[in-house]
Amino acid sequence: MSDILILGYGPAGISAALYGLRAGLDVQLVGKDGGALSKAHLIQNYYGLEKPLTGEQLLEVGKQQALALGAKITEDEVIDLMFDGTNFSAKGIAGEYHGKVCIMATGAARRSQPIAGMAEMEGHGVSYCAVCDSFFYRKKNVAVLGSGEYALHEAQELLQVVSSVTLLTNGAPLTAEFPEGIRIEQRHLQGLVGENTPQGAHFKGVHYEDGSEENFDGLFVALGSANATDLALKAGAAFDAGKLSLDENLQTTVPGLYAAGDCTGGILQVSVAVGEGAKAALAAIKYLREKKG
């Protein structure tokens, strides 16, 4: 059990870790990769750089700085986050990680494959959290949109409740091994089919590019990797107008759960991410000390 569990080891996550470590706390970072920064060619507009660095070089400098202070850094893809009322548990593909507080620094949600009708039907048959919404689809037929480990996790969660699960890859190659109980449909999608209700369009199925349609009771979106929004939903955090509800200390509505960096929106810059990581860490440190009494 770590004092601070940090999801993501980009600028926000490393910054948070440095403050936690300097406070004498045990810090565990878990991340899949360096996110958007790892793809940056040259960083020239960040304070203190004697010469421009590539995104990868800047990430490595940060990681080594945290390791030198005693951080534990694990490369893993987190697919679930749970809060038992006291502590946090993050489930990854390779293992599980636990913390007394959790700081989400997973970067911005950069979903691919925009599909006609999806935005209009979010919350009306289109969901992003199997743990949260599977209850509403008991003994019904649902689809999962995705093709990787995160989609596999959501599908397996649903299999325990629903009658059938169909994986819609939208033409993307499979990057995980799916069990026989999940039907794989690899045709490209043209859009979603909806039914007009007083509350707006309600999801009824999908329209394939070949002109055919297929009916489903619900659609669970699990494209790419789980981001801060997905994980916060699973932990029970509230949202306002589609964004994470955060207080002035970057804490969500779940006590001890914070967000920092690109996942909070706003200006997507390294300097902002570093500042938010520090702010979230200082708030988490104070929270832990007050909780300890």
C-alpha cells in the first residue's frame, strides 16, 4: 500500500511524485507510456532548459529525478480504478496497485474514430463505464466499441450481467485476445441508429458501411486506453457538463482522488501540467496528514 498512487508518469505525474517524495511519503507511479509529450520533437518553451530537448529526453530526465528520490515507477496499462471508502485500487494488465490517495495524471482524452450520432446519444444508451452502467442492461444484448485490452476488460465485466456482448472494432485490428463468448464484428461503422424520445435520441443500434444495420440495447465505448474520465467514473467521481468536477485543490468529489495535467482540460502545456501536479500533490499531502490526525 503506497501513500500516494499516481496514474501516469508524464510531467504532471512526475511533478506530483517529487512533492510527495520530498514530504517523506511512499509514492507509486503507474503509466502506459509518456503520452503526448513523448511525441514532441523539441521542447524550447520550458523554463530552465539550457538547450532544447526532445519530449522523450525531457520525460527521461523527470523519471530519473523521481527514481533518485525513491519513487516506484511501473509501466502498465491501468484499466480500472476502485475506491472502497478508504483506499484506492488500480487494476492494470500486469498487476494491481494500491494507495491511500490517488492522483490521476493520465493526460488528455484523445479518442479516435468519431462516429455519427455518438455525442447525441451519450447517456442515452451509449456509456463509457461498464462497472457503472452494466446493471441497466441485465439480460440484454450490448456492444463494446474497441479492439484492445481496455475493450476486453469492459466486455468481460459486461459478460457477468448481460445476455450477449458483441465487439465492434470499426475495422481496427485486434490487439488483445478475446474469449469465445464475445462475438467479434470487424466491419466499418457508418454511424449509430437512434430512436427519438422526449429526452432526445436514444441508442438503438449501429449502421454499417455496407448498408446493413444491427440492433443493440446498449453501446459501451472503450477505445484505446482508459483515460482519467473513464477511471474517475469507475471510482464514483461526479461530472459537470461532461467535465470532471474539481475543487480549488484539484480534488474530485471522491475524497482523496485528485486530477492534474492535460486530463483537467485548459492549456495543454508542460508548464501547466507541472504546476497542477505540484498543486494536487500538496493537497494530497495535507489530506493524508489530516486523515492521520
